[in-house]
Amino acid sequence: MEVRVKLFAGIREAVGASEVRRSCREGTTVGELWQQFQREVPGLPPQGRIALAVNREYVTPDTELHDGDEVAFIPPVSGGSG
């Protein structure tokens, strides 16, 4: 199956793209997909520090992916008004 992965902020910069397509086996979870990215790209934040979304809804790491899903990895946002 194939999913589309949207990357934001520091994750986008580390990977070098704002969107990638990934092939994965049936039953892969969004957490497992994030772990694949962590193995491939040094310095990515731990899973517990990022928001995970599938098809524009926030999900938990154990959410199973399906063919054609849109996955988003969203890093923590810092800053604010001062």
C-alpha cells in the first residue's frame, strides 16, 4: 500500500521535502512509520514529542494506515507573543 506523508517545520527541513510518498505493508501503524523516518533521518524528535495525524485527524501511534491515507508529522511549536 502507499501513503502520502506531509512534513512540517523542523521535520520538513531534516528530511528535505514537505511531502513524500511511502510504500508500507498492510497493518503498518502511524507510529511504526514514524520510527522508519527516525531510523533514516538522524536527529528527529522522539515520537512522544510530535503530533500524528491521519486524514487530517489527530491519532495515536497505534492507528493502522490504509492505502491512500494522508499522514502528517507535526513537530512541537515553540515561541509565542512577547
